Amino acid sequence: MRIIKGDKVKIISGKNKGKEGVVEKVYKRQSTVLIPGINLYKKHIRKNEKMPQGGVVEIPRPLATNKVMLLCPKCKSTTRVGYQVEKNKKTRICKKCKSAL
């Protein structure tokens, strides 16, 4: 997977199109990413010790990786990820400006 935890991404499709966020968690098997504050859904909670009243809570759900695109920190634009191997070390690079990610 080309997107890792801590990457700044931009949503390119869906109801949150155009929003930006930082990846909090990556689910490799489902190929999804969790971005706080994006793709929020409401969940009804029964009353318990933490919430004596119960109620409705907004929870972020994972987003498919094909709906997000990496933002390059140097050129500040959405980009695809390339790889460069030097001295047995593999690094990710921006396809547009060729800088390391």
C-alpha cells in the first residue's frame, strides 16, 4: 500500500470530495484508511456508564484508498507515489516534483 500513517491526503470522490486530512490508521487487508473528522456517520448509543443519557454520536468510518490521493509536502499538490531504490534502501517519491515523501 502506498499510503501510510501520518500522510496528508485529499479526498477525490464521494460526499467529502475536496476535504483534506491526515491518515490516523491504515487497514491493509481491506485497503482502507481512517481519517479523523472525515466520513462521519451517526451511531445511536444505549445509555451506559460513560454516557448516562445515551444518545447519538458521530464516528469516523474508514475510507477506501482509491478515494484518497496523497498530498506532496513540497509541491503542495495531489500526486501519485513512486519508488526509488538506492543502496538497498527503498524510498517513496513524488511523481511530479521527484522529491522524497
